[in-house]
Amino acid sequence: MHIGLYFGSFNPIHTGHLIIANHIIAHTEIDKVWFVVSPHNPLKEAHSLLNEYDRLHLVNLAIEDNSKFRGSNVEFHLPKPSYTIDTLTYLTEKFPLERFSVIMGSDSFQNIHRWKNFEQLVARYSFIVYNRPGFEVKETHGANITVLKAPLLDISATYIRNEVKEKRSIRYLVPDAVREYIESNNYYQK
């Protein structure tokens, strides 16, 4: 089975994430997309980050009716900070019959050469890259890469958190089950 690993904070998961994942299932050879919830991205502010188990729960609420999607807590149990190469090495050892590809935006791919052991990463794994405006893929660094023009929504988790904080509706920005859970647990109020 060919599994696409979609890494992110998912703080919270939103409709944009789901549209990209669905597009990848429809337009590539990927059989399943695993949403790999990162416990903490050192580049993001910790105080705005919901607990990783709560974020994983929101992911699972968002994808519960899609058998091609799965939430993953694999990085919760790996040394911190978690590096993509370490996560992929672990998953490849644990699931030797599966084939893994990394899903990312073209903005992130432009910085791949700065990632830990990026040479090993591009030599061992393939990449599904969705175009983001203003970040054309010009250098592949020798990676096996598929570039897609996926439908993008101009929304972000930061925007959603700010809307919640300002007591505005996030309906349609996130799946209803996610919105209801965020509201009932008063997430992102501060």
C-alpha cells in the first residue's frame, strides 16, 4: 500500500487540509493519507498550540467517515523535536510492506535542503507537492517529486483560532464535528 504522510500541527485541522488530502487520493497513486500530528513544531509558538492529543482527536473527528484517511500519533512517542527523516525511518521499519511518500506544500519543499539529513530523505522517499502561489518548484534536489495543482483555500489555522478568539463563527472553515467540539470545549478562547 502507498501511504501519503501529511505532517502538520493541525491546530486545528480545517477544510483546506481535507481538500488537499482528498485531491491527492483522487489524482495520485496514494492509497491512504495519514495525518501525522506533530507534537510541537519548534518554529511555532507553544502557547497557541492545543495539546497534541486534543489536536489528534480533532483530526479523527474530521476524517472519521473517510476510510482513506487516518490520524497518526507516531511522533508523540519519538524523541523531540521530531524530524521527518526520523519519523520516516521509524515507520519504514515498523511497516516494511508499506511505501511512504511525504505530502507538502511547495513553500515547504523550497526549504527541504535545510531539513535534517535531507539527502537521505530525498534519496529514500518520494514527495507529493501541492503548489502554493508564489512558490514554484524550481529545484528538486534530486527528489522523486510529483507536483500537483490542488484546489487551495486561503484559510489557515491561525485565522481560525483568531475567529474563535473573537467569538466569530468558524462554520464551513472546519467540519461541523470539529467546530462543535472546539465550541463545547472552549478551545482557542484565550
